[in-house]
Amino acid sequence: MTDREGETIVALASAPGGAARAIVRLAGDQVAACLASCFRPAADRTLDDVTEPEVIPGEIDLDEVAAPLPCELYFWPDRRSYTRSPLAEIHTLGSPPLAEALLQTLCRCGARLAEPGEFTLRAFLAGRLDLTQAEAVLGVIDARADTQLEAALAQLAGGLSRPLDQLRTQLLELLAHLEAGLDFAEEDIEFVAREELLDALAAADRQIADLIEQMRSSGHVPASGRVALVGLPNVGKSSLFNALAAASHALVSAEAGTTRDYLTAEVEYDGGRYQLIDTAGVESTDEGAHVATAAQQARAAQQQAAEVVLLCLDGTRDLLPAEVELLAASERAWTIVVQTKADRMGESSREPRPAGANQGEPQLHADVFTSSHSGAGLEELRRAIAAKLSDAAPATEVVASTAARCRESLQRAADAVEAARQLVESGGGEELVAVELRAALDELGCVTGAVYTDDILDRIFSRFCIGK
Ligand SMILES: Nc1nc2c(ncn2[C@@H]2O[C@H](COP(=O)(O)OP(=O)(O)OP(=O)(O)O)[C@@H](O)[C@H]2O)c(=O)[nH]1
Ligand SMILES: [Mg+2]
């Protein structure tokens, strides 16, 4: 991932799809040369004259588009950019075909399409960010709850980097003193007193313990977020909505396609509260009915914005092909599969059973069986929702992926510091203490990225989206 650093890269940096504005980002030594062949500044000047970061209005001549594209060019000509190389952002009309044409034009002018996370990878390799901050960029993008966003922003601002840097500096100084002492071992000069060494190791131990504590999830999190009911028409979504919200807000009828708009209700559970959303039944929109299409769009939007999706399947009939597709497309991390109408399941000669049981028959795949009429399974469903919401927003003070990656390194650093302390106490040789300190420093280096391998970088940056 790191061997094409010199090249100029380009990608759409704003969200894909139609919007008022689109942003295309370019980085690399040849940014100015690349823009020189297609960008025309409004005023009479060239990019070579730009020495300070600047916004320059102008136009871009696109390949295969007759009219020039008006835009503002945000240009960082030197190392003061995110990637510490010349960098430009083209802010322009948010039309997907125009953005595509712009990317193609810039590629023809010498840039190549960026890989996922390549801008942030360059920022890391140039020393602009450490690894915990690079992961925080991803944490900001992925945040699904306010607590996660706050943790990611704090980490991006150096919340982890600062204490880690401090700790590494202290340990490095200690190591330098010890190694200087080793050089003069014959001459009986003490570079660091035993008491001082013990104090410094105890302090390092406390700081690492604090960092490990920050990486831990702080247990119970009250439910919060959005929970969307999704499923084919008539499977009993609105009935379940009314049952969970303990109200009769949603219209229920035996006719398919009752719910057109989406409905929301605040539901309280176990000290938390979440927004429950009833949506229109999933159907194909190719019949062209306007209301149905709008309802489908609203459903898709609600489903995407939800922390938890309740995928409802009708317990009185077998799975339909569309439901098999929905199940296959569902993201298990935030989907609860609900089998509805459990009170009538006997009628179709099917008993509630967990997925995988009764080989040979279509599988039910359900996590929870409910009946909105008898109330069966509702409490279990409420608990499952609260658990999923808590998974979606674990209350760690750091980005979850950083916590998962760094916990072991920090523990090994703590073990090495403890081993060093024991050696000092038992009068062990300073060489051996130095070996333990070096081991601790290496482990801390893995956390910040001062020590890294291509494999670690690949694992972190391949999770990014293109353009970041
Ligand atoms: N026996 C039984 N019938 C149910 C249950 N839940 C819903 N129904 C019936 O199933 C039919 C459809 O229920 P709705 O709640 O309107 O279903 P929906 O998924 O919201 O339907 P659309 O809005 O059309 O997509 C109605 O006749 C309900 O009375 C249940 O738990 N048990
Ligand atoms: Mg409905």
C-alpha cells in the first residue's frame, strides 16, 4: 500500500449520490501540473504563483462535456496540507455524472484514482497523524451514536496520542540514562538512582493502566437510537409497532400495503429510550405508483439511518423469495429477525423453533418469536433491542477498532514495565532492565504506529472509504 507514494491521487471526497455540492480531492507532488491542463482560474493567474493555502474560483474543462464546470479550487501548495504534500479540493455542483466526468478528466491529466483511505494513509506516513488518530478518522465516519462521535473526535484531537507520546518520552529518557550507565559501568557513576528508577516505573505502570481502562467498554449503556421495523407488506409490522409503543398510533389492516408513510414513537426501556419507526412494506417499485415509490424511498432511508433493524417475517406462511433476499442482504450485526403472529403459527403446522432445527424444511431464521395479539415474545424482543442498541454504541472512551487493536499491546507494555520493576527491586542487572524497557517501548510504538508493518497498515486503511 505504501509503494506508490509519489503519485498524484484523486477521489470523490463527498458522499456519493446527488447533493447540492460535490467535493473532489487531489493530493501529490504533481497536483498543480495536473490542474494546469484543465483548470482555468477566474482571475488572470496561474497556480505556480500560489504560495499560501488559498481558495481560487474558476472553471474546469471536462472531457466530453461542452460547457466548462464552475468551481472553487481550495489549494494547499505546500506541506501545510492534510497529507503534507500539495493538495487540492474542487468544490462544485453535486451531480454524480459531472463528478464522474471530473474524475475522468483529472485522471487523464495525470492523477490516478485513490485507494480506500489513501489520503489518511499518506497523512500518517508523513507524520501528520499517528495510527490512533487515523483510526479516529474512521471512527468519525462510522459513528452511529453521539457517544461514539465524541470519543472519535477526542481521539482525533490527540486524546490518546498525547498521553502515549508523554509515556514514550519518559520511558525513552529512562532507557537513555540506563544505557549511559551501562557505558560507564566500570567507573561507578550512577546515572539514575534506584529509587528514581522505581518511581518512574511505577508512574509508567499507572499511566498504562489508565490507558487500558480507557479501552474498556464501560458496561451497561442505556438504550438509545433508532429502531426500524422492516418487512414485506402485511407481515404485522404496524401491529408490532403499536404493541412495542403500547399505543395504537399505526393503522393496522388485513390489506397489504396499509402503511405508506413512516411513523415514529418514543419507547422507554430500562432507563433508556429509543425511537421506534414503522415503515411501508418492502415491495418492488417498478409498477411506477408514485406513493408506493415515495414510501419505498422513505423506508430505505429509515432503514439506513437506524441503529437496529427489526426484520419481520410472517409466521403463518413460508418465506417468500423476497424475504430470502432480505435475509441474505441483512447485516446481522444490527438486525433482529422477528417471526410475527406466533399465536397463529400452529395453524400452518409450524412450531416456533430456532434456525437450523428441523432439517429439510425451510428455515425460520428468527431470533425472536412474537405475537402482537397475545403479547408473547414482546419482552424478549424489548431485551434484544436494548442489547443491540448497546452493542451499536459501546461506551468506550476510544474508537472501538483502536481499543480492539491496542488492548494487547498495552497489556504487553504493562507486563514489560512490571518485569523491569521486579528486576530493579531484586537487584537485577541494568542490562536486563533496559531489555524490558525496550520491549515496552516497542509495544507502545505499535499503538501509535511508530512501529508498524504493511500488514497492520493494510488492515487499518482497507476499512476506509475511498476519498478519505
Ligand atoms: N393473529 C395475529 N395476527 C396479526 C398479528 N400481527 C398482525 N396481525 C394481522 O396481520 C395483518 C397485517 O398487520 P399489519 O400490522 O397492518 O401489517 P403491516 O406489516 O404493517 O402491513 P403493511 O403496512 O401493509 O405493510 C392484520 O390483519 C393484523 O391483524 C399477530 O401477532 N397475530
Ligand atoms: Mg403497516
